[in-house]
Amino acid sequence: MDQPQSDPVFSPALCRAARGYLAWTQEDLATHSQVSRSTIRDFEGQRHGMHRSTEAQLKLAFEKAGLRFTNAQGCPGLCFMSSVD
């Protein structure tokens, strides 16, 4: 039996979903994360993967805006945090 994955998964679809939830364009995400829009475009378009450090910058931008990436029982998703530190 496979162990459920506990780390949140960050996929192109979740990146698009998070932007949609916040009504952010790729340019907005680029500004908030300090990642180039072309890198975001290529990742979301599944043209290439993403370095862990770049992924961390994107996740941090979303987290600062109140989103959290989850992986409950192996099912990746998003949730809105009621309070942001």
C-alpha cells in the first residue's frame, strides 16, 4: 500500500487556480513573487518544470495573500486562511 503524500503538491493547474481565486493575472503573480512572467507562463503552460526555489517564491506570494496549498489524503487543493500573520 502506498503512503499518502503529505507535502502539498504545486502543479500548473493549482497555480492557475490560485491566481483565479485571487483574480491575479500572470503579471500580478510575477510582481508579488518576483518571478518573471515568462517563467510563470511556461510553467502554467506545462512547457517546463520549476526549480524548488522558484516554486517556493510563488507559494510564498500566494500564502502572503491568504492561500494555503493542501494535500489532504493525497488530494491536492487550496484553502483560504482566515488569518494571515
